[in-house]
Amino acid sequence: MKKNRYIRKALSWVEKKPTKIVKSIAEGYENPKVFTSKSTNEKIRADLSFITYSGAKHYSDIALKNNNTKKLVVKWKVLSFMAGMKRGKLHLLAPKGHKAFTQRLVERHNINALVHTL
């Protein structure tokens, strides 16, 4: 999976934030929570999640170009909704060359997310 190339950079980005708990798909970390769609039985999981000292829960996903944009949009909308319920935000970490693609999807589909350059 291409995301593995960027997971360490994403972890260093999160570690600069004032966090209490960090969960990640990387080795040595507890896995983030998996959300399952009842209708399609599809599993959705963020690449990283962290809780700040104020108790807000944030989700982060490494945003890479993908031909299946519908699946990305659904994933990001679910993660954004769940973060919003816990006073947090969805952070989309876009590596060089992927930021414009990510920004277009976020704006086109009205996803409540912050896009960061990774």
C-alpha cells in the first residue's frame, strides 16, 4: 500500500500537536476505531486518530489520488461527521502532488476537513 510510505511523516506531524492519545495503523500503535456500514458492510478506518488535552477527538487520513473518488468521499464524510460529534476535526494529510486533488474533492463535496501538506 502506498500510504505506508507516508505514515511516519504523518506520525511526526501528529506528535507536534498537544495530544494525550495517538492511535495509528503503523506498527507499535493501537489501531484506530473501525466504523462499519450497516447497509454495505464496508469498513471505514482513519490512518491516525488522536485526542487532545481538551478531550476533542481528531481523525487524520493520508489523502492520495485515487480513481474511486466516491469511496474516498464517503470515507472522509463519515470521519468528518464522527470527529464533529467529538468536538474534533478531520485532517487530510496530502503529500506533494496530491493536495490539489484533495482540495477539489473537499470543496466539491462540501466535506468539513482541513487539508494539510505532508
